[in-house]
Amino acid sequence: MVEPEIIEVTLGRESYNFSKDPGLKELEFNNAMTENNTSFKSKIGDDVVAISVWTTPKRTKTYPFPRVYSTLGHHGKKITIIPVQASYGKHGDDNKLQPGTISWMSGLGVYVIVGVYTKAKMRPKGKAAANASKGKASTQGEPVFTSFEFENDELLEQVKEIVSNCPKVEDWNQKQLVRIPSLLKTAIENNRRLGKELGVFVRSFKSLEKKLGVWHTDIPKFLLDSDKESEKAQHREFSSDQKLENVPGKKGKFNVDMGNSKTIFLTADSVSIDKKNRIIEILEGKHTTKGKFPDENDVLDALFKLMIFKKSDITIDGIKYSKKLVCYLSGTDVATDEEVKRKYQDLIIECKYNDIEFRFNDKTIK
């Protein structure tokens, strides 16, 4: 039997267990936001909520998942604030929020507040990244946006609404999801205004605005088009090489049914299927070429995806499979077992709590 190219799974009820208190600082909400804190606790009425803040809606930029992760061990309500769009100008990145991100947060019990940037600053663009396309004309020095800011009072009102009304996470997030087209329209207007105020060349939004004209009154069309974009992104990741991960095996595609007709499209770094014993091994890896140990944010980024796989029920050709989950780290320099245990003590304990095998340089560490 040929192994499936895409593995269809369903989000189950298995919980992920945290081994320690996240140790977040308790800060007044407006002060925390003004000082650009990316994760913190804040007292709202009689409740203390854990809050994380994204810089851009793109999941592979500025490590948003470790920020969310730092709040998940909190015993109260968990809220994450995500900009609907982060467009840095004609010569900068342009990212918009995908509905699948909200569904992902729902699966982890996190309330989402979708925000719109209303303020920004200008800076000259820096040097191109080392992996930039060769032969492409340099835009170094061109004006781009930086230091985007939300309207914090509006966000605080939504935080208070969550605390006072205690809506179900899924219900609240569904309302946020259907607001995306109208919020994108506002974000585009703000981006153009800021461009005039700050002297930043703004990219063309004609194609997106044409889609918004349809999406604003046809949310099912918006969700369908967004799923198609996510599937394309999944295929690009699946088709890319493994150089940065440095992991054994072959990648795998997972379409995770989050309930209520919502799906997130994931790619695992390595998947192997044991049909005889009905076991599927799913491995997420992080590698560093600059020493012994991968960066902590990289590691938490891998763990974040393993959380979803842990909570997923996997069935192939009508047969339920047991899961073997692996957190796989590697570095170019040699590290002793004792060094690894000191470096990743908390992570190793957490993996044990959740039946996740911890491997370093292809060796299981217990």
C-alpha cells in the first residue's frame, strides 16, 4: 500500500501538560503594550489573564509561537493579540492574517483579538538577507515602516469583554475570524495614511481590495480562498529541502480538522508509518550551524507544532494509529549528554510529561 500524501486527522481531546509555571510578569495592560512586552499577565477586574502579542500575522516571522507558548501554562484565561496585517511599504514585507491561525489558537484554548495598526515610524531599509534572491535589484536605504502600534484602548475593551462575559473560546474566535475582511479594509486605509504622513512608499493593494469587495459579503468565499492559500503554503514547505532542520526521513502533510468546518494545514519535518503495528512517528526538528545548541525560540516553535499533533487523533484508511512524537534537536559542535541535560532540563521534563521523545544529535536523551 502506498503511504498517503496527505494525512487527514481530527483534533481530539488529549491534553498537553505543562511542567512548570510560566513565570510571567504581572503588568498594567496599557503600560505593557506601550513598552512592547510580548507576553505578560495583567489583572482585569478580579481576573488575571495571560496575554501574548504578535508583531506580524505571519507565523514564521518574529517567533510568535514561543510568545503564545509562554502563556499556555497559565491557569486562567489566555489571550493573544494578532495584527490583521503588517505591510511595511512598497520595499518591505507584506503579511496578512490567515484564518487558520485563529483556528490553531482555538485548538489550544487561546482567545484571539485581531488588531489593526494605527501608528508607525519610518526607517531606511537595511541590507538584504543572506538568502535573498541573487540578481535582484537592491532596495537598501528605501523608506519602510517600523515600530507599528495598535490603539491600545480599543484592545483593552475587548480584553475586558472576554473577562466579563466569559464566552467560549471557539465562539469568540469565530466572531474575530469573520471580521478579518472589514479589518483588512481599515488596515489598508491606515497604511496609506501613514505612508503620506511618514514619506513611505506604500505598495498597491488593488488585488487585495478586489477580493475584499467579494469577501466582505461572502465569508464562505473568504474562508475557501484562504484555505487554498494555506494549502499552497503547505505544499511549498513540503517541497522545500531539509537543510535548515537537518533531520532524517521524509516530510509529511497533515490536514487537521479543528471542528466546525475549520482545517489547518501543517507539514511535519519527518514522518514514518509502521503499518504492521499501526504506529505513526512524527518528528519536528531544529538545527543550528552556529555551535552546539539551537536557539530557544526555534525549539519552542517546534514544540508548538507537536502540541497540535499530540492532541490529534490519526486515522489512515479507516484504521486508528498510535502516535510517537519526537522533538529532534541538533548542532554542528559536539555536546555531551550532561551539557544537553543542563541546557534543556525544563524541555526534557516537559517532553516526558507528554510522552514526547527528546533526541539530540540523533541520540535519545532521558
